[in-house]
Amino acid sequence: MSNNIVEALNVQVIGSGDNYVMFGHGLGTDQSIWQRILPYFNNGTTYRVILYDLASAGTVKPELFNFNKYATLNGYADDVLDILSALGVHSCAFVGHSASAMTAILAAIRRPELFSKLILLGASPRLVHDVDYDGGVLEEAQVGGMFAAMELDYAAWVGCSAAVAVGRDLPEAVQEYSRTMLNTRPDIASYALRTFVNTDLRGLLCHVRVPCHIIQTARDSAVPLSAAVYLWRHLGGRTTFEILRTEGHLPHLTAPTLLGPAIQRALLQ
């Protein structure tokens, strides 16, 4: 895919500013999730915004999804680095949500000179509880049941998961999140989520030397506050932390007037 990655992953570059900022969405969504945030960056004079779709997104041709490549988050990190290379970008800030936040960490460990800052939104180094780690949202015994439910009735699983992730009584947000999840082929959605669930980056966090800013909502059903605190304590570079006074895993969809200014502040710190 690397030779045609800009086309394959629907890469867009918006604006003509001198400072690049790249936005990476989470699993189950696509780059449209950032539409409510873009007005904070599209004056065209300060930032040049890079948008792209994860290979697992429903907006990407499913035949381009390489199951071997995306067995770990390193495959997604390869895509980030390949996009920057294809665009000739030598330095950018990266705003990553959920799985893309952890992908950014992997990319920054490998090529720290490419990243001026990582802004990590709803990020978790490990989704499953472990000894001496209370940042997981899942117990090991729950994992199999979750994937069994996805395989049994994907549409029903999406309906339940979307409402829980939104975390507020916002039917339009639940409908929008459900739309992007249902747009993804179920086997790819399940595989991508399994990759994320199997990810454990705790041992790599100390190798991050790029400045990081963590943004976490006050209550997130997908990522406990303890996971964000764990990141803050263990990332190797200068790290700052902000808690948004809102709920849910998707503040770019449900609270853009809080998240947009928070990202702006983070970029200036």
C-alpha cells in the first residue's frame, strides 16, 4: 500500500500554514469524526491539517486491509510514517484518539524527529487489567465474550457499544458513531479491535522522548482515568495532562467546543 498510501487512506491536507498537525481517529470511526474540530484549525494561516483514514475504517477499500500487517499497531504506525514521507513532511504535531494515540507513540519512538508533540486523547497503553495495573477497562475473562457478541450479531453489538462510548444522552452522536462502525466490514472491525485489545505498550512508554499532552474526559467508559494517569507517570518525555469537564470517549463528537480549544492550548504549550 505504501506506494499509493495517500490515495488508499484518503489523505487530505487542509490549509497552507507552516505548522503541520496530523489527526488520527480511533477504531470504529473515520476522519469525519474530526469535522467539528476542524473549524479551530482551518483559518489556513497557522496550521496545515493532515487527515487520513485508518486502514480498518469503512471508508477504505476492504481489499486493502492486510491482516498480517495490522496484526499489531506497528502496521498502523508504518502508515503514519509512510504518509509523512509521501507528503514530504519533516515535522508535525500529532493528535491521536484512542488506538491512534498509541500508534503515534510507536511512530514517535521510531522517528522522534518527525514529531514536535503528541496530543493523546482517550489513550490507554493496555485495555485489559493486569497485576499492578488498574488502567484496563476489561478483565481477561471478558474478552472472549465481547468478541463472541460481535460475531453473533454485529449490528446489535454496535448499537450497545455506541451508546456506552458516547456516554451521554445524545442520540445524534450515537447515530453518527453507529454509522461509521456499521460502515466497517464486521470481520475487519473485529480483527482491528482484537489487535488493540492485545496491545500492551507499558514497557515502551519510557522510550518516548517527544513532548506529550494527555487529554482525558472526566468519565470515559472505554478508558478509565487511571489509564491516563499511568501514561502521564510513565511517558519518557515532558508530559502534561488536562481533564475535560465532560463525559464519554468521543469528545470530538460530543463536546467539540471543549476539545477544540484544549487542542489549541496544547499545541501552544
